[in-house]
Amino acid sequence: EGAPKRLTYDEIQSKTYMEVKGTGTANQCPT
């Protein structure tokens, strides 16, 4: 992916959180 590496830790966490909630893997990843 050609995304610039300017993501902050919070942005990465938010992105992961949204992806996890969107795919339903939150049930598999208790973190």
C-alpha cells in the first residue's frame, strides 16, 4: 500500500478497532 507513514499510534488503533468491529473478529481478539 502506498499510504504515507504518518499514522499516529491512536490512528492505527482506531483503524484496527474499526476493522475488527466491521469484520466481527473482535470476538476472536480480546485485545
